[in-house]
Amino acid sequence: MKKSVEHFHRIGLLGNAEKPAAAASVRAAAQLIRRSGRKVFGDAITTQFAKIKCEILPDAASLAGAVDLLIVFGGDGTMLHTARQIAGSSTPILGVNLGGLGFLTAVPCDELAAALKLLWQGKFRLESRALISATGIGHGKKIKATALNDIVISRGAASRLIALDVSVNGEPITRYRCDGLIVSSPTGSTAYSLAAGGAIVLPTAEVFVLTPISPHSLTNRSIILPLSATIRVKAVKTEPATYLNADGQILGELANGDEITIRRSQSAVRLVHLGSGSFLEALRRKLHWRGTYL
């Protein structure tokens, strides 16, 4: 889908200070944006490490509220962090890849100038991505988190199985004895869930992917559930320690009997895609798929 060429006047820049190429890429973007007659904004951290002069906002959430487009420099981890920070904002995000394999970052850093030209010409589409939420209690403390990729309940360093009772819309599925359980959004199907043997689904599909990690029973397989489902996971064996993670960030430890509820979040994020490339084309290219086309 196309937007008006005049839509993006105020551009926010957000970079990962831990990426060596971030500072130079942010400075190059700022220069290109100014040359196009548009205004540059940045958060406090990015403007400091990249040494750019622009209007400064304190954080990503404030920045998203002040601009028409947010350009994020990093990898998928940076995109995930940004998505959580600005959850609920309608400001589109364009990811510039400074890392390796990435499904959320749309533009390689060496193609930034060409990408911005496509933006100014209106040759892009916006895609809404569902967020998922986790709420519950962990060791007596309230837990509330949002994720773009996945919610994961997993064991700690000890190499012993944990036990998790899982139900969907109040109906029991099974007691998993496993290293952990991944509840993935459509976007997250190509992340940890894929590595654990889960299915790849289109990021616009209205589904969860429920994938056990190294289950004790070979009959425990990945399950596709509607995104409207309410998933409840109860920790019933917490030795070794059982942890709750959202997009790779540890939220806390679960005690025996603690229950986590996972459902679709009321918030979403919007990602910018350039040109005519599709998700399936990205799979072929990024996963190096080969073979005869039928």
C-alpha cells in the first residue's frame, strides 16, 4: 500500500550504541533527510553517540510521539526493544540492518540512500504486526510484559526438565515435561520458535505458534492456535529454576503453582516495507533456500 509522498516530514532516528556501524549510519541518514527538506529528530542516547544536531527527545516513546516515521539502526534485537518501548504508537518503523540475519530490519545499511529515495517517492507499504502480552505472578510479584516475537518459559542452567501445565481457553492441552515452552506471535515464528522446530507462518497470519523446547515425549509437537486464544501456563515443577522471558529479556522466576496468561495485546506496531519484496522472497533469500520452482 502507498502513502502520500508528503506524509513523512518529521523523521526520528534511533540507533543501537553497541553496534560499531550505528554512529556513521545515523549521521549519513540525518544528512540525507535534511537534504530532502525534512526535519530530523533523535532520542538522547542516539544523538549523543552519533554526534548529530537535531531536536532531541528523552526516549523512544517520546520520539515516536513527535515524528511521522521512526528509523531504527541495529538488528532484530534493536527492533524488538523499540517495538516494546513504543507499543501502542501508530508511528511506522523502518529498520536498517547493521547485524546479520534479520527479518524485522528491511534495509541493509549500505542501501540506505536508495531506501530513503523510495520512501520519498511513496514506494512502500505499511504492515501491522500483532504484539502479545503476558500477565501473572512470579514469586509473589506481579508480571506484565509485551513482546513482538515471543513469550518463553524455560529452565535455568541446570540440565533437568521442568513441568508446565498448559490450557487454551480453559481447556487443558497437556503437561509438558521439557526444557521450556515458546509462545510465539506470527512475527516470531522465524525466531526462537523456528530454531526449536516450530512452523514458519506469514507474519500477518492471525495465529500463535506454541512450541515445546526439547520435550520428553516425542509426541509433543508444535501447535498452531488462533490469535484470539487465551493461553495459560502453570509451573508445576520449578526445580531446576523456571524463568519467564519476553523477546529474550528475563522478566522473573516462577515458583511452583505460578500461572502466566498469554494473549494478543491490544497494541500493535507498524513496520515499513520498501519496494515489491515479499515475506516469501525474504525466506528464500535469508534462509538460502534452493531448488526447482514448480
